Amino acid sequence: MFERGLGRWRRTLRHVHIDVRAHRPRGLTPRRDAGLYAYERVLERAGLGPVAGVDEAGRGACAGPLVVAAVVLPPSRRGRLEGLADSKLLTAARRERLYAEITKTAPAWCALVISREEIDRVGLHRCNIAGMRRALAGLNLMPGYVLTDGFRVPGLVAPGLPVPKGDRVAACVAAASIVAKVTRDRIMIDLHEQYPEYGFAVHKGYVTRAHTAALLEHGPCPEHRRSFINVARAANGEIEETCVVAGSAEEEDAPATGEADWDASEYEGTAGRADVA
């Protein structure tokens, strides 16, 4: 009796059409053409503000620290920053100007510096993940939602979503990328004063041809990441052929040369998936 009734129910469902669009909350789905502030606007409207963006600078470099930044931008239209974009698409002068505006107007921001020693001891990607958590913990307010650039970050203080190319589609992530990059560039310029033979002020520690030539000639300095294969090879008088042009859009996407845990399977396929802490 029950099986006959269940079969009749299933046959009925085959002819039922449900319009999913009619059940989607209006105004809570960002359009592709809605601009850089679409994610924040939608999340604030859904009651999930304030929204924090997180990004890092120096992941693809073989020298110097990794810097992770978290930023919460003002929610109103008046708080929007003119010319805000992915830090790698801006000139150094424009980044400095936006950095000053972000740190002046943001309700909360934090820049965390992770040393070369910690990167070599713990591993680049693990430092990156832990650094994002620590940067968020350093904010002077609790975010209601977190947007991260590219990959899932487990254990966040709030619900989070990894956004592919987040620094180009979400304002708070773009702001975090600027804070992280300006902070790190200043550090690398200071390191240039200590180690002028490597040209840190120019390439900021990325693997350019000039940097590779300096590594081969002088060997690694104390700020070079010993866990990177190209640095280890340079110490042995060898040369690493892979080069990334400093200041290009590819530099932050460059793989960590020789970093074993960068392609860890536990982080594969996480982009675009929401994660609730």
C-alpha cells in the first residue's frame, strides 16, 4: 500500500515545475556588471555585515616576508574609494595614495608580517592560511562575513567565501591587497638598504632575471627563503630558470618554487565554496 502511494507521488513530481527564480531573494545575488562593491552591498543587505576582505602579498617571492592584510570598508556610498582596484594593476604612486585613504577611512584594518624564518619553518601555504586567520583576529571589530582571495580558509571567525580573483571583483579584498602590498614593498625597500647587491627595491624579492643573476653571483642573504628550490640551487652555484616579472599581474599567482605544501590536496577545488566556521 505504502509503495503504491510512494510510486504515485514520484510520478506526480515528474510533472511539477518549480521556478527557482521565484524563490530567490531579490537583491541578494550580485550581478557580474554590478561593480567592485557588489559583494559587500549584497552581504550587507542580507544582514551579514560588516564584510572583511583578506589578501596577501609576497607569496610568489623567494625573499622577504609574507604580508597578510584584512580590511573592512565603510558600508555607505560615501566611503567608496575612487580608483580602487587590484594592487597589481595600479602604479606604486596610486597604491600609496589608496593605502593612505584606506587606513584613514576603514573602520578596521590589520596588516600581519610573517617572517622568512617562519615561512621556512612552517611552510608557505600554512603560513598564508594561518596569517589570514591572525589578520582577521587583529581587527578591532568582529566581521559578519569574510571574503578571501581564491581559496578556502578553514577556521575563520565568521562565515566566509573564497572568491576567484577576489582582488579584482570585491572591493574589500582589493583594499586588503593594497594594504598588504604597500606594507611589504616598504619592507623590501628597507631591506634594499641592507642588501643593495640584490636589487630588492626594484623586484621586491620576486624571481626576475636580475634577481637570479644576483643570487648566482652573491649567494642567498639572510632574507632569502631557504625552503625555495631556486634559493637552494643558487647556494650551490646552480641557476633557476623560472622567472616572473616583478610588478606584473602574474607575480602573486606564481607558484612557490619548490614549496612542497603549496599544492596540498586539502586545498584543491575550494574556490567558490562557502565555508561556515
